[in-house]
Amino acid sequence: MTTLTLISKPDCHLCDVAREIVDVVVAELPENDVEVEEVSILDDAALYDAWWEKIPVVLIDDRLHAHWRLDAARLRDALAAASTGPAPDTTPAPEEDPA
């Protein structure tokens, strides 16, 4: 399951817009594909220090996806990529030295 974290704060217009985009995009996906959690910078001093100038912030599996403005199409693509997991390793195994 992919985790999407929205870092926001109350009374933030851009946060409200980002929340709406997240809700719409996640609703299009199969149930239980994405777990959405929202955290406020006002409840966590470390989050405040890290993100106060950039909210809203969207993390996908704890990696920065976007801040300030969220694009629905880009979010859709990122969540689709996250749900398929990492690409399989196609690097051939090294051959053993017969010596």
C-alpha cells in the first residue's frame, strides 16, 4: 500500500485546494491502494521547522512529491508508479570466475 502524507495547517487556502485534489485522485483508485494521512505543522515542531514556508507539502511513501501547488495529473502518475512498485532489477547476475 502506498502512503500519501499531506502536511498542512488550518486556515490555509492552498492546503484546502491540495486536500481536494488528493481526495479526487485517491477516489479514482482502487480501494485500499493509497492510505492518506494529514498532519498539521502546528502539531509538530519538527514538521513546522522543516516545512512552514512550503505548505502544503505532499509526500508519497515519505518522499517529497510536491509543495505549494499540487497538480492532479502529476499526482495520478506518481501514485500509479508507486503502486506498481519499483521496476524489477534486470541487471544480469555476475558470472562466477571459474578459477
